[in-house]
Amino acid sequence: MKLYENKTFYLRENKTGQEHYGCRFRYVFGKDCIRFYFDIKDEEIISPYKEDNEDIWKGDAAEVFISPDGDLTRYKEIEVSPFGVRFYGEVTNEDGKTPRLRKMEPPFKAETKLTEYGYTASIYLALKVMNGFDRKKMKMNAFCLDKKKSGIQELYALNPTFCGSFHRPKYFVSEGSKHRWTENC
């Protein structure tokens, strides 16, 4: 399997790599932007957050981590809750396992819609806000967080990290690259 624009992918359970049909993801480039689309089945929408840059990853959320130039020690963390609350940060991750996050004002637009089976999320990011963007070098991963009433949070990834953290940039993929579903963190 390869990562291609405008192809729908089912995200995978993050620890086992098993395909999960409840989270669909695709992305499309515009003239000067990139758009990310999520279609998520979720019977228990849990997201009490109201303000941008709250810790929305503690509830239900759709996320994209993207390195604009392929440097896996620096990447952007882009998130949206089912209710349109946004989160944005610049991450430095020198060893690939210890992220340092700097929250910033979200420079992207997001649209969400509750559906009879869960929610959809669309993220619109202008390429100009990603300094050094190079489509041939960029690498990314996409994620879905599903918080349950029991307190458990299920994690799904385009390319699983096989651990409890999404901050494993060695699992980011580029366009046309093969997914690596066999390595552990």
C-alpha cells in the first residue's frame, strides 16, 4: 500500500496495526493549500473542550502530524475535535520519542459535522504557513482518537506506531512511500 493524494485510507489500530473500518482519511492538495478529510464512526462523542488549543487529544479528535520538509525532528501537530475546536503546535522531537510541544494560534480552518454514526472533520491548511514546504520531501501521519465513557481511549493511525504515543516520526510516510507496519517503537 502506498500513500496517494485523494485516496481513502482506513486508519489502523495503533498498537496492533489491524485495519479499523471506523476511521477513514484522505488528503487533497489545492493550488496553495492541503486539505485533510476524516470520516469517523463514533457512538460516544466525548469532547468537553470549548476553546482552541485546549488539550483536545484527551477526548475524541482527528489529527495530522506533518513535517513540511521531511525533517523528522520538527513537525506540526494539527488537530480538530468533533465540535470544531482546533489545536496547533510545533513539535521538536530530537530523539524520535521525546516530543517538545510549543502551542501556537491555529493557522488553519476546520469544519466538522455530527452525523448519525459519528462525525466528519475537514482541515484546510495554507501551504505558506509551513516554512520550507516541499511536497516531494514532506512526511506525515494521520490519527483518530476515540475516547470511551469507560475512560479508555482507542488510538488509530494511518501508519501505526505500535505503542501508546503517536509522537514517533519514524512512522511518518511520504507520497508514494510504502507503509511500515512491522516495526515496534
